[in-house]
Amino acid sequence: MKSKNNLSKKIISGLLLTLILAFGLSGFFISYLANRDFKKNAILKIQGTRANLINHASEMESNLLRNAKKLAEMNEIIAPVNMISRYSSKKDYQAIIFDPEKKKLARELQKRASGHNHGLVAVYDGFGTLISFYFTNWTGERTGIVSFDNGEPVFLLSGIPDFETWTGYPMPNVFEGQMDAPVPKINQGTFLIHYNRLALEVCVPVQKKYTNGKIETVGFIRVLNFLDQDFMSYMGAKTDTACLLFINNKKSIGTIKDLAFPDSFSHPASLFEDKIIGERLIEYENHFFDVRFFPVNDGRRVFFAFGLEKNVLDKELFRTKAVVLGAIFLSLLLVIPVGLIFLNRVVSQPMEKLVVGAKTIQQGIYDQPINYESSDDLGQLARAFNEMSLSIKQREEDLQGQGKQLLSLNKELVQHRHNLLNMVEERTKELEKTNIALKKSRIAAEEASQTKSEFLATMSHELRTPLNAIIGFSEILAQKTFGELNTRQEKYVKNVLTSGQHLLSLINDILDISKVEAGKMELELSTIFIKTLVETSLMMIKEKAMKNGIKLDLKVEKKLSTLSVEADARKLKQIMFNLLSNAVKFTPKGGSVCVLARIENGQCIKVSVTDSGIGIAPENQARAFGEFEQIDSSHARLQQGTGLG
């Protein structure tokens, strides 16, 4: 009982220490990660704000370009711009004719552009002279036109809210420096500083299309959107960060008003000297900032500053720590009581039974099993103890009888060794007799093969002498040396000549086979041209191919035209003839046979013969190259020959 209590105390103490240490380390590690990632999270959040700004500006640019192109394609815009560009003149300007058209065009711009939050929509003629415009400012929406008096521009703006009342005004600020500017530059979207305001501008041509397909640029439409305080407030609310815009090293607009910025400075970063604490992260007063240069087309300096208040991050960090530590504490309160009960039931009680059982076995009592049934490790250990007890008891009984058996086994082993020696001796004699018989069989087979080869060689030589005479006389008759032949005679002579040549080819094949088997085949090497060899082989089967309406096609790589090799010309020609004759033989009428010769991998010459015949199944292709083998098919049985082998 004392052992039980000591063991339980040790296990419980170890569990408590482990849990407390684990939860403590977890809390410390989580707090460490939260503190370490504090500034990293600030960087990521500010980077997200910058990415949102870029995406929103890109989306604004796409919408601006799309709206400008729609305006430029409207007939209500194209027609008056075309008329004014063609017939209006600054010096001889006729206000009674052109001013109504310009006002109508201005109202059309107001109608089409209203609701799109455009800061300015202006229409120019083909010479870059301002015609009509629409803009928004602190007074609301305004439309206007440019009239001329003795060649001098006169700006007429519509009244508010009565757009039908037009009053003369000096040049509006939105057109500062525009009257003497060159033809507007067409662009798909560019950022610029317009009257000390950051704006996004697009400029598209107004084009008139004629029925003959001609396209003429008659004017331009220029659309501006200003990135004002509303834009910065929208970005700040969307990303929960502060956004500031600096133009020419002065704060222009932004969503932070309580920071003490000077009126001017050399560079926004000069405000934060020696305060950079991370990758492009600047700590200033109670904010983290990321200051980035923003390119514009006129070379002026524009900077965006993205800020994040420290108090917001501190509160988020505190909430995170509180939640994590609270969860750890509650988990500890729940785990400890449950763990104690579990350990007592699953570990302490079974361990006590195992200790008692082990002492019983130690005393030599093997017939008292440990009474504990479970599928866990302790249950397996109890079963192992019980099995071990029975095994020890059985082995003690077995050992007593094994001593007697060993004495008798020694005699049996001696007798068995003697029997094995006799068996090996008998098997050795039988093997020697078998080797002698095999040697005699091999000698007999070699003599038979030699006799066969000699017979084939003799027979081939004997047959070729009369056969050459038949072929020679047939050729003389076919050449009509001794007179003309009638049609039937000429046909018979050709049949005799063809059959004789075919039989001679078969005899030569048999002779070559016998030489190969006898090991006496010798190659007669000579210089041959591959192209000439292939062409000669084709000529040999050309007549038969033409007779069956088979198309012959030869493709020789250009490099092979002058390339020669050292080889046995007759045997190469025999191989080519065998392949070609089989191709023609097994190609139906009207089919085709193609010979392709090319250099492969820069190391070897490959000549392939392809036909449109019945082909050979993959499982029969190896048989096709056997001696005197033809693939057994209905078509093959109709053809004569000894096969490719």
C-alpha cells in the first residue's frame, strides 16, 4: 500500500508540474509571438493599405478611360466637334452660329458625365482649342464654353442652378495654362498635379468615321478625376488606417489632423529622422508611417504616407493576450481534476496489481494469474506477465526431458552424416555419365549441322549453273536477238525470265544461310552511295508496282545525296529488294509504298520502308524475321516466297 501511495504521488506530482510548465511556456510563447509580431503586423496592415490604394487607383483609371471612350464615340459629341473644328476660326469667330452649338455640347457633357464623380470633362477641337467643358467644385456642377471676341477667348459659365443662364467669367482655375497649350496628348491614364491638386487624367481622340472606311481625328476629350479629401477619407475608412498626401513637400490632404507637421520641409522622411524601426516603417509621435514616392508626369514631388495609430495596435495586442491567458487558465482548472481521476483509475490501480503479480512469480508461484483485463498498454503488460508465468513453468518441465533426448540425438547425427557421404558419391557418378552422354549428343548435332550446310552449298552451286543458262537464254529471247516474238511468245519468255530470276534469288538466299551457319560468310566491302542503292532497288520492283497500280515514293535527306559508306553492296541490295518486294507483294492494288532515308542522331543512316498493306501484328513481328517464315494469314498463303528471314 505504501508503494501504491508513493507511485500515485509521483505520477500526480509529475502531471501537475508538466501541465503547469506546458501552459506557462505556451502563455509565454504566445505573448512573445504577439510582441514580436506587433510591428510586423503594422507593416503588413500598412502594406495592405498601399496595395488597396494602388488597386483603387487602377480601377479608377479603367473607369475613367472607359467613360472617356464612350463619350468620344457618341454622335451627339462627334457631330458638333466636327462642325466646329472645320468651320470655326478664332479671328473671324461667329458667336451667333457656334456658341449655341458649344452650349448644347456642354449640356450634353453635363448630362453624360454627371454622377460619375469626374472633376473635369473638356472637349477640344482638332487644333487643341478648348470648346466646351463640365467641372465640379465647391459650388457644385458647372458647365462652360469658350467663345472668342476679336480673337481673344471669352469664358462663358452656366448659372447655378439655372444652367440656361450664361455669364462671362475670367479663365477658371481648372484651365490654368491650357489656352496656349499644344494639342492635348492622347494617353490611357496618367497622374499629374493640376492646380496644386493630384489628379488622374485620360485623353482620347474624337474620330469621325466615313463610309469608305476612312477615320479622321476631329477633336479630343480630356477627363480628370481629383484625388481629394473624399478619396483619402474613403481609403482610410476602408483600411482602418490614416492616409496623408504631400505635394511639393507640403501636406495637402489627409485623415490625420492632430499631428504637428511643419508648413514645408525638404522631404517627408526628414520629419522622421532616425526613427526608422523596420522595413520602411517610421515611428512618429503616436503613429507608424510608411512614406512612399508617387510618380507624376511633370516632375513634381508627390508622397503618400500611410499611418497606423499605436493605441489601436496596443488594444488589439492586449485583447489577444487576455483571451489567450484566460483560455490557458480555464483549461488548467479543468484538466487537473480530470487528470487526477483518470490517472488513479487507468494507471495507479493497474500498477498495484502488476507489482503483486510480479512478486508472486518471483517466489516461484506460476499458477496465480494477474486479474486485470484491458486493451491498453498496462492490460497488454498483464497478459504478458500471465503468459510469461505459464511459459516459465512449461520450459522447466521441458528442460528436464531435453537432456535425455540430446544423448540419443548425437548417435542419430553420426549415422545421418555417413548416409549423406554415400549419397553424394552416388550422385557424382550419375552426373559424370550424364555429361558424357550430352557431349556425344552435341558432337552428333554439330556433325549433322555441318553435313546440312555442305549439302545446301553443293546443291545451290549445282542448281545455279543450269539456272543461269535458262536466265541467259531467256534474256536473249526477250531482247529479240534472233528475231521478233509474237505477243504470246513474248509473254511466255518474260514469265520464264521472271521465274528464273526469282528461283536464283531463293537459291542465293539458301547459300547465304548455309554460309552463315557454317561461319564462313564474308563481306565484300566497297564504297556505295545510299541514294544510288535505294534508287536501284526501287527500279527492280518498279514494274511490278506499276502493274498493280501501287504508288512508289522516295524521300532521301539532302545530306545523303553525296554521302557514301563502306558496305557489301550485293547484300545491302538484297536486303532492300527483300523489304521492297514484300512491301509490294502485300500491298493491295492502288496502295502506296514509301522509302525514307535519313541521318538519325548524327551517327547512323536509317532507311525505312512503309506500305499501306495489311501489316503485321505486334505479337507476330519477331516471327517475320525467322528462316523461311511467313505469317500465317489468308493473304500471306496466297503469296509465294521464303519470308523476310
